Amino acid sequence: MKKHSLKARFQYYFENTISAGPLGVIRWLGLVSIISIIILGALIVAFNINGGSDAEPLGFLEGMWQSLMATLDTGTMAGAAGWPFRVILFPATLIGIFIISILIGAISSGIDEKINELKKGKSIVLETDHTLILGWSEKIYSIIEQIIESNTNRKNASIVILAALEKVEMEDLISQKIEDFKNTKIVIRNGSPLISTEINIVNPNQARSIIVLSQGTEASDIFVIKTVLSLTNGRNRKTEPYNIVAEITDESNLEAAEVAGNGEAVFIHSSDLISRITAQTCRQSGLSIIYSSLLTFEGDEIYFANEQSLYGKTYKEALNSFDTSSVIGISTKDEHILINPKMDTIINEGDSIIAISEDDDTIIPNGKQNGLLKSNLFKSISTQNVKSEKTLIIGWNKGALTLVSELDNYVAPGSSILILNNNQIDEVELTNQKIEYVVGKITERKVIENLHPENFDNIILLNDYSVQNQESDAQILICLLHLRKIAEKFDKNFSIITEMRDIRNMEIGRVTKADDFIIGDNISSLILAQIAENHKLKSVFDILFAAEGSEIYLKPINEYMNTSEPIDFYSLIEIASTRNETAIGYRKSSLKDNPEDNFGIFINPKKSSEVEYNEDDFLIVLSEN
């Protein structure tokens, strides 16, 4: 084999060390400086050079020192005396200019390189007990806002984000959407959540909870499942189970997701969830506001509390045990969730109550058990005739089939649905409803007028997910404006549920007098944030948003009491309990158009305070029908 020359090997070594970065350059500069100083010091001794006409010849060490000073400080040449000494110091000064210039450039380059490396977000995160978000979508802003709100009573709170976007870009986007981070620190890293080694830099083993976001593409479920697998099957994972919550868009992928989760992940089927909520809210004005109030961390939320003083007592007794918290159910010691159980259900040792409260430390048993009830205002249960309903659905999307099927569980036999969409839709078989289809543009006034919306009990506007957010919301807003004009023409208030994708367009839609708005991404974000804080809430939401079991209803308050004088909430809880219902709030219809008063919705009111109700007000209850 051919042997390389010494020159070639030296050149190869030199190129490798130089290309290694600023440290390699600095090492070579130091070596050149030392060699130069030694040579110049030796020349001073060899030629018996002194520092001036009357001075003695310099020694080797003194000669090296003078050479070093000339190398580091070019001004040293001005004080040199005698031409022999100047001739020696001149090359030292030239070498110094050369070395210092290169050294400054190398250091500057090294600093720039380090700053650019930090901007890339590849360094290891040392945060502990943090909320970790993997992936990026429009939902991330709502999730961050909710986690910030939930962290207000925590010390050293932090949110860590790992996504495939540039770190600087993510920081800019978050700062544009969120103004106040309060006491929460935001740490952002660039990397792929699909790769376990890249996930390791954000310290998942010491995270308090992990949220995996769907990307909103056709393959988003695959990425979510792969990310969960990277966590649960990672080489460096912890022995304890993770606290993971993730979003799945296609129900057919849920089974594979559960396998990947290995019992450590809770999966939210977002489109199904939104369809269920829409089915419930379309029949009850104000229900979407109630759900938003319960799902946000501002105000009152749902908590679990172990209250030993309630052991051996009934669920009904627990209802009146808290003046500023509202009990809604029981979590048994084997974690079986009971929402609005029978009033004589016993709370056993190890069971927890499920309550709506301002915070987990505000669930205090300070209620009155045997207070004076205004039973003279109570009304007996009256038999109600269940009527068939007519529903108009304008628009169509992937969650509409679930919506129609879910709605079939609530309406009486003989009900009907009319669907208006730009394209033909496959027929659906239902039990209690008959379906008719009309093909037409949802933005054309004449098409909408021909449907006679004034004859329908409920109107649902569905967003088109096949186009961009702003375009689909614009179509909905145009349709709402047409419906408003038709409502004015017939002097009738339409019950309209509107699905939008951008929460900023909700305020524009308010002018159309739509009863409720469903912001799909926002609701999904709120639920993800809530379950990330407490996995048990998944079972609570499954019950509340399903047709089976107890759900939230707004019922006319005049069905429960005579509205002739003020009454406290203990009395309303009592009359509702006789119907096996749990009263959790009320709605003042006089405030339904006032956003400052939460559109008249009052959840978890102070029970000892008396309120005067009108005939058109509503009691908010948990009931099976």
C-alpha cells in the first residue's frame, strides 16, 4: 500500500483540527505563539541583544517575555530601544497582529455558533414536575392558556414543548397569542416526537403529565400512536407509568392506540366528542356555555375529594354538606364513577365525592343539613308530554354521522331531520327520526328560505373541514346572517347551534343572535388540558357527554317552584332530589345576551344566598332525561 508523506499526514491532521471548530483554531494559534516566542527569545540570547544602549544583554526568559509583550501589545514596539532589539520585536508584533485577529474571529465565530445552536433548541431540559406537550397544532394555544391558569397556585411551574418547528418560530407564535404567562415558565425545544432519543431531551421521565397533540392531517393518528410508542417503549423510560393524554381523530385507530398506550395513556376521540356535545346543546340553549365554564380552569371546575365525614352517609346528605361546592357524584374506592346516583346511595370508606368547586382546597363541608326549607314554594312532579322535534342541519362534515345518530337517542319518535349540503350524502338509518336531504349552497339566501327554517325546533350549522378555517367560518357567518334576516321577517327567535373553527370569529357571529357556539378545537383543547391534570375526569366526561346515564339539562324553574319570592339553593337542591336530580346551578334569562354575566349562567352558586327567579328562568340539573 502507498504510504503518505509526512507533509500529507500533517496537512490531513491540520485540516481535521481546524474544521473541528473554534477550539481547534485556538489550539493552533497557541502553538504558533509559543514557538514564535521561544524562537525570538533564543535569537535575543544568540545575538547578545539588549533592550537599550546602556542596558545589559537580555537573558532567555527576559527575551521570551519581551517577545510575548510585543505579540500581545503592538504598542510595545514604541518603547523598544536599539535597532537589533527592534528588528527582533517587529516580527513578534506582526505575528501578534495576525494571531490576535484570528483569535478574535475564532471566539466571535464560536459565540455565534453557540447562540445558533441554542436557538435550534437541542439542549437538554432540566425541568421537573412539568407539563410536557409533544407536537404542534392550533390547539396548543388554548392548552397552554389553561395549564397556565391551573398553575397559578403551583411553585416553579413550567410547560415544556417539543415539536418539529424551529424554536424561534414557536416562541414567536406563542408570544403573539398569549400575553401573560403568570408564574409559568415556557421551555421550547426543536425535535421529532416520533423519535425516543429526541423525546429524552425534554425529560419525559420527570414530567407531571404528557399531552400528545394531533397534527390535523390524514396521517395524524399514525403520528400520535408512534409518539406514544416512543414514550412507552423507549429505552430510557422510567419504571413507573406515564401520565399521557392524546388525541385521536379516527375511531378505527382507537384500538391500536390503546395497545400502544399500554394502560398509561388516555385517548380522546375529538370528532366524536364534539358531535356528542353538539347533539346535546342543539336542544338546550346555554348548554355549551355550561360546558365551557366547567372545562376551563377559570372559575369552578370538577374535582375529586376524599371527605371522611361523609362515610356512611347518603348521596342526598352529601348534596347539602357544602355551601360553596356542588356534589355531582361519587368515585368508589375501585374508581367506578357514579354521576347523579340514586339519592340513597351510601358513601363508603375509601370513596371520593366528585364536586364542582373553585379549587380543590375549597371543598369544605360547611353546609347546612337541617336548614329551614321553603317547601311552600315547591311544586309536585307533573307529567310532561314528550313531543316530536324537527331539526334542520345545514352543512356536513366527518362528525355529522355521529351527531345524527347521537341526536336520535334524545328525541321522541316521529321526529325528523332535514339536511342541506352542497353535495349528496349517504343515507343513514335511524330509529326515532326520518331524514330528508336537500342539495344546495348553504350561503344562498333563496335556498335557505325554501327550507322554511321558521318551522324547525332546532337548527345546527356544521363547519366544512375540507376547506381552510377562515373560509369555512365565513360560509357559516353568511348563513347566520341569512337566518337572522329570516328570523326578523317572521318575528321568531331561532334556536341555532353554530360550529366554528376559529374562536376569534365567535364574536363576529354574536351579531347574528345565534344561541350557542361550538368551537371544536377549543373544546378539544380544554378537555385535553383537564384530563392531563386528572385522568379520572375522562370517565366523568364520558358519562356527561353520552346519551346513557345522567347529563346536564336546563329545565324551566317554574316546573319546580312558584316564583313568588326569593329562595335559597338548598331548597332547590331538595326539590330536585325528590326527582332523583342533582341541581348544580341556574340561568337568568334576563342576562342571556350579556357576556359579562356569562350569558346568565351561574354554576355552583352559594347555596345559602337567596335569589329571586322569574317564570322564564331555568334550573340546571343532572338528570337521566
